Amino acid sequence: MKKMRKLLEAAAVCAMGGSIGICGGCGNRNGAERYEEAIVVDVFDSVANYQGIQPGWFAGLVKDQFNMELNIIAPNVAGGGNTLYEIRSAAGNMGDLVISNGETDTVQDMVTSGLLLNMEPYLEDKEIMRKYGDALKRVNGGIVPEGIYVIPSELSVNSPLTPKESLEPTFGPYLRWDLYGQLGYPKIHTLEELLPVLEQMQELEPYTENGMKTYAFSFFKDWDGSMMTAAKQPCCFYGYDEFGFGLEKADGSDFQSIIDSDSLYVRTLKLFFEANQMGLVDPQSVTQSYEDLAKKYEEGQVLFSPWPWMAQLEYNTQSRKEAGKGFMMVDIMDMQIYASGCNQEGNRKIAIGIGAQAKEPERLAAFIDWLYSPEGISSNGVQSSAGTAGPRGLSWEYDEKGEPCLTEFGWQALFNGNVEVPQEWGGGSWEEGISQLNFRPVPSCEVDEKGFPYAYMLWDSVAEMKDTVLDRDWKQQMGAGNVREFLIENDRLLVSAGCDFSVPIESSEIATLRGQCRNVIRKYSWDMVFAADEEEFYASLQQMQEEAASLGYEKVLDFDRENVESYREMKRKAVEDYGDGNDR
């Protein structure tokens, strides 16, 4: 509590340095004047983990700015996969706003089907065109008829070899550091050496404070695509990420078929099989949702995470960290974590557009422009510990030196969990009011108009004050000031150069074959993890390989191999075009 008082004292100094405005003092919150009619906007959002009307303070911002509500339609919640996409596509109306895959083949398909609006006439006088217009035209180049149909997420002005992440990577081995410390911080040389360590950690804390059984691993199926998503994540610890039915190494030095017996993907399936045999895998993994798993992290039921942004956000409250408890990255000594480089053409896999049936495209274009503005970026990006601080005037301000720092409310909200929002900002809890779009307009490392990072964890004021018992212990054991510093100094990071690559449009034959093989791979991957014994594990692997082969797997993989070569060339060119390409 003494540390929290010091943090709040620092926040009070920040508040004195700039006026802490309430509702009427933040930005151009004049939507009711500009837009007389209140509307409800259907947002088809393929990456959202929430369905329904956006609540709370973010809803209040959108209401004040644009006099509209966001009704989020989320496939991840409403059944997963492509089912909801196909249903709405067949009906000819994806939604007023569409957040989905923005790669050329998908966009062309939606344009041809009359599902997306050409936004160019509505964006021509907007700030987003002045800043990113050339990039947006390149991204939408080749779409017929010509126009701007989608705007990618994570648009950047940085070097292709600058990691998009801020202090924490997107992927990484994160575990309950306090329990790991009780074991004496044993060295972990390989992925497989995690298991005995996690087994001992589970023995140290077999039940939560609420009496719930703990597990080292817990999974969900919501995000499964070409493979079992949970089994793909540890591949990223070794510099690989998925590319179709393959794993492509960040530096372009290797490409693996995921179903090969010696692939990294099969290795991680074997790891989870062994973990399940040891009683380390949550048996509810087969049926639970993302939201179910997030709740388990919050309550301390899960001891390992491949993502800092999930485990730390849900579990690492300020009070726990002051007690020395929380998730931190552990060093696997042979790892080189995959990091995506910044891309001036953004991330096409997640993009935003306006539905062709939208009744007020001008208002929706203004909303999209706002999302990419400093106010929109700060307010929309609070979803993770690597995110933004929220609305200026509520959770942060500029101090007397003109530098960003958190307000007293901001410290409580961002480091102590679920606090109540002042009525002037809409009331309710902070967590309930966070934007549910799960859409990141720019990378965490991007800077605002004054040259400060949007990611509050990179602010000097925050770095100076957030040093908890947990943070100090991690720094002492790892010999680094933060995770990013450790990874770079110890050659544990491998950056995939950011570039404007979009997978070419698949023929109907390839698309059909891919869909059939994908179903087989997902099914047998789960069967392998939960196999009764090793004999059943390898029998399921063989069955997966044989069935996939009979359905045309190799033909699809050859298509992926051809595209990987184009991808590598575009990465090389992006670095060359930027200059030295070594800005970190």
C-alpha cells in the first residue's frame, strides 16, 4: 500500500501539471451537435471477444463524438470460424462497419459480392488520408473497381525491422514468477524442460484462494484456423509463425510443413500431450471460450501463458505485484521469439471498412478517421498491458514539463484493476468500459504528435514509478531493465521485416482443398493432445497425415511455398527501400 500511495502522489503531481478535464473538456466531443439523429451501428468484428452493445466510458466517447452506439457482432462469441461470416455474406450485409481479414483475395471477394463500400469519397478531406493516403492506395491497389475499401490495422512510419511491440513481445513464455522463484529460478534450456518446472509449480499451488484447481496449461478453440492455435504459439518462441499450412521463420531461413513428423508444430503437440499425461492441462480446454479462459487467468487457475497481454492483464493487479505475485517472462535458453516488424502498409490480416448497406457512410468514415487520431488511438487501445492509457483528461495528462503521465484515476484503473469510472465519464467500471473492438490502428511503439509513445508503459513517468516487488525481482534475476532490453541484448528476438504482402487470391480448387484439410488438421491436433497414450498420439498423427494427403494437402502446400518466396522478396525490398533498416 505504501507503494500505491507513492504512485498516487506522483499522479497527483501530474494532475497539477495539466487540467484534468471531465466530460466537456476532452477533445471535440460535439457529436450531438453535428449528428442530430442517434443511430446504432452494427460492427461485424472477426477479432472481437465480446458481442452486444459496447458499454461504459468508451461507449460514452463514441456517443459524444458521433451520437452513435456500437453493436458488436463477433464470430468468436457467436460460434467461431467462418460460419457467421458466410451467413451474413450470403444475406448481402456484413454490417455497417466491418473488421475482418483485409488481404487482397478476401477484400476482392467482398467487393465483388457487394459487401464493402468504396470509402475514398468520404475520406478525401480526412487526416487519415493526409498521413497514410499513399499507403492506403497501395494496400487497395488491384481491387476492382478501383477505390479504398479497407484500412489496415497497425499502420506505421517506422523501420521494417523495428519490432511493433513495446516492452513485451506478442508471444513469449510467461509463467507465475512467484512460484518459479520458490523453486529457485531453475534454468530452462529447451521447451520440453518447461514441463517439470510447471509440474513443481502446480504442486506448490494446486488450488487457488477460491479453492479452484490450478493447471499449467489451459486452451480454447475460438481462434483455431489452419491449425490448433494453442499449439502454434510455442512455435513463435523459436522465430516461426504460421503461413498457410507452413511455419515460416522470421529471417526467411526455413519453411516447415506443419504436419511433418519432425515439424515444430508436431513438437508442440507432443509437448502438450506429455503435459496432459502429467495432469498439467485443463480438461475443460476442449469446450471453453476465450472469455472462460480469461476468467481463469484472473482467478489464478492457470500458471503459464504464451501471451503477456492475456496473463498479465488478467492477473497482474498492482496489489498482487506488490506482494511479489504475477506473470513474467522466463528465459528458455534456446529461444528466439518471433517479432513482427513495423509496416508502413499496416497489418492486412485485420482491417476495417464500411459495409455497402451502411446508411450513414459519412459518419462512419469520420469515426474511422477518429480511431486513427491521437484521441482515438489513446482511447481505443486499452485492451492490454502493452496498450494505451485511455482518454486524456480521465486517465492521463501532460505534466508541467509537457510529458505524459497518469492521473490518480489512471494509476488505479491501469494498475489496480476494476475501479469505478466517474459519472462525468459515464460511470460503471473501467474494465467494462474498455473498447471491445480489439482493433489496433497503430503499433504500440508509435508516437503521438508530441513525440511520446502511445504505449504508457514506455513513458518515463510510468517506468520510474511502477517498480513493484515483482518487477524488481524479475530485473534482478534477469539482469535487464525490461523484457525488450533482455531479448535484444541476449539475442532472444528475431524480427520479421514488415512489408506490404498480401496472399494472392486462391483458386476455388485451392480454397476448397484448404478448407477440407484444415478441418482434418484441427480435429487430429486436439485428438493428439488428449490422446490416452503415446500409441494413440502417433496413430492420430499418422491419420492426420494420411487424410490430409488424400484431400490434396501437398497441392495447397505447394501454393503456400510459392507465396513464401514472394513474401521473402518483399521483406527484403522493404528493408532495402527504407534505408539501413536497423532502427530499434
